[in-house]
Amino acid sequence: MTTYPAPRERHEPELSLADLRGDSARMAPHWVTPVSPAPAPVSPTLIHGVVVPAASARLIDATAEYGG
């Protein structure tokens, strides 16, 4: 019977936040998206049929940034 050695487990080096930010900055030019026109604003009178559960409305109302 032939025995094959198990492959060694490769460990990725730990990256710092600065390393990750540098990698992202170098990749950013590759991720350019075309500029699309901004969507036209929608009149509030055209927004209808939205149902919000009471618990969600109370949660948002109790949040300082939005309600209370």
C-alpha cells in the first residue's frame, strides 16, 4: 500500500489595516464604474402602498436620528 503525505496547511499572513487599505487603494482603479445620471426625484404623492409594521415604526420613531 502506498502512503501519500498529507499536504501542509498554508497559513495566510496576518495583514494590518494599513496593508488592507493599501491593497484596496491599488485595486480601486480597476473597479471604475461608469457614471450614470442621477435618478429623478419622486413626488411623495406617488409613493403609496407601503406598509410598515407597527413595531418597526415604533423602533424608528424611538431612534434619535429619525424620530425621538
